[in-house]
Amino acid sequence: MVRAYDIIARKRDGGELSREEIEFLVQGFTSGEVKDYQMSAWAMAVFFRGMNPRETADLTMAMVHSGDMLDLTDIKGVKVDKHSTGGVGDKTTLVLAPLVAAADVSVAKMSGRGLGHTGGTLDKLEAIPGFRVELSRQEFTDNVNRSKIAVAGQSGNLVPADKKLYALRDVTATVNSIPLIASSVMSKKIAAGADGIVLDVKTGSGAFMKTVDESFALAKAMVKIGSLVGRNTTALVTDMDQPLGLTVGNALEVKEAIATLKGEGPEDLTELCLALGSEMLVLAGVSTDSGQARERLLQVIKSGAALEKFKEFVAAQGGNPGVADESGLLPEAQYVLPVLAEKSGFVQAIAAEAVGRCAMVLGAGRETKDSPIDLGVGVVLVKKRGSQVKAGEVLAYIHANDSSKVPQAVLEIKTAYSVQDESPARVPLVYGRVTSSGTSRF
Ligand code: URA
């Protein structure tokens, strides 16, 4: 008879687990027969001993089978999903979904709300007046078949094992384990029905993975799962040493995404969306290589097709497409206050985590699952890494609704910015690419 005790002990001692043992553990944990304390001990054993690619793929599929799997076969075309390992100011989905849909890739995306410095993609979309993220299964399918795009809240009971395991990992110091992160991310994408998966693995102070080497290791682990379970997967390792783009906050990020779809967005956000979008076009079979894909994406931005697709998408989900031309239709904060530089020099670094905390203090994110979020507040950065700045110049603007939160928010921004005499070394936005045929570092 298989016993949880023996499985934990084998992993503790550095042994390899069979598929049956992993399935036993995940099924037992989902049903409650394997107890939280046993699963926590096992997670800690994995944290120290790791898992090989076969074990990681088996864990991924055992988690996928712990709940429902979305069947997207009634949606035409190759469905390619994108996932980011998270960061501050990451609004790429808002740009990428209409951008690649305008280039003929079907985007059937289930998204989340999440805890953090801002809401998740769904909260951001809800900043658009009237926008509905709850779609019936039929509406979701019809919208993608008609317009190539739908972004909706998760329906069904997807990957319950991951929800339970993640909650345990969060309180037992076992989040930062490559096989556990890789299986957690990949199980959700696979259960959501993706044929192909493009991963944006963040690296740097604002990311899970602080070093470039660790980030490549995570990217490789996820791509390997993809090849072992038959889902074409490509990962880019990208910078999260400073926030992405200039805005952090729900409605502020929607505005920035719209500007980017018009070809008027910040350079880093535009570049990242072109890089990730190109990989999506290649995986979907719409382009033969990333160079050709990039040209196609630039063309849909230039022609206005990307912005039109955004309007079509918003209208199809009940939102007011006028936000694309009139940003005043989005929620706005009552106070907009500058944060000034105290000395002259070059911006060496902007600690993404501190900017995230500033947005959180202002009310842009949720502390607990049920806390309300303020869609209008956040931060707009004026200076980014490498910018020259004079004492007294504006570093960033704080958008607030509650003036009592402003002093703490200002303090976070002042902590985030490091201004020095020398200009900093250039850091790439995209560090490299991992596919099933190998890794290239740029
Ligand atoms: N994101 C996830 O979805 N899972 C993890 O384990 C870590 C980050």
C-alpha cells in the first residue's frame, strides 16, 4: 500500500518519485486524505531535493487532473496563451490580447484578479465602464470565433490542487522552488486549454527569481514540461528590475495599454509586447519566424487595426469603446501630486517592489481576497532607469483619493529611486529565449 509517509521520506532523502506516487499524493491532498502537514513536509522536501523533469511533468498533470479542464475544441484555430510570472506595472495582457488578435491569432483567455500591488487583468479591465468579465461559455466561444478575442474570469473548478498547495507554500516558505513554481504555472495554462504557451519569466528585484541564472532555470523547467506533455512552449526571460512602462495602478495601466496599441506607448512596454506577441504568432503558425511576426505586429499597430480590435473587444464585453479616444471616461483620482528629486544625477535603479508598495498603500491592490480596490489611484513614473535628473525635478506623480495615504506613498517612491552621479550600465529588456530546441541568451 502506498503511504504519504513513505513518499515524503523518499523525497526527503533525495529519491525519485514514480508517477503513481505523485498522483496518489495530489489526489489525496485534493480530497483531504493527505493532510496539510504532510503536504507541507513534502513541499519542503521538494524545496531542498528538487524534482527531475519527469517528476515535474507528472506533478503538473496530476494537478491538471485534480479539477476541470476547459475544452476549447469548439473555438477555431490554434489557441496560444501567455503567462507572466508577475511584476510591477505588468499590463502586457491588455496590450497583447488585442494586438495578436488583430494579427489573426485566437485569444481565448481566462484571467484572474489576484492579490498584489494592483488588481489582476480582470480588475484592470473592469476600470472600463460597463466591461463584463463574467461571460457565459457560449458568449466566450462566440466572441473568440467572431472577433478572435475574449478575456473572462475563470469558470469551472480549474486546478484545485494548485490553489490548496499554493496556499500552503505561501505560509511554509516553500514558494521559491523551481519544480513547484513550474508545475503550478504550467498546470493552470494546460487546464485552461492552451495548445501553445508563451511564458514571460521575469528576473530582477521585482520578480520571484532575483537572478538571471535562476530565471533561465525556471524557464527551462517550464519549457521542458511543455515538451513532455505535448504543449508547444516558448519562454522569454525579461527584466523586472524596474517597473514595466510608466504606470502602476488599474485605470492608469489601461490608459497606457491604449497608448501602446496606438503606437504611442513607452519603449520598454512596446518592445516587450512585440517580443512576446511575435512568439505567440509563431506558435500559432501565423508567422514563420519572429522577425516576420514582429513586422506583422508593427503593421497592425501602424494601420490602427490593433486599436480597432481593442474597441471591438471592449464593446463585445459590454464596455464603452469610447475609452480608447477619451481617457477621461476612465476612473481618475482626486489628487495628483509630484514627487521631486532631492539630488541631481542619473536614475540608477527603481526598486519595483517599493513602487508596488506605493500603489498598494494608495489602495490600487488587494490585501486580502475580499478587500475592495480603488481603480483610479496609482503611480505614474516620469523618470526611468538611466534618465538624467536635476534636484527639484519630478520623478513621479502619485494619483490618490485618500490624502492621508500620501505621505507613506511619497516615502515609498523616494525609497524606490536611487539617484547617483554615474549613468548606470545598460540592462537588456529581454535576456534570452528558451524553446524545446534550446536556449539562446541575447
Ligand atoms: N505563480 C504561480 O502561479 N505559481 C507559483 O508557484 C508561483 C508563481
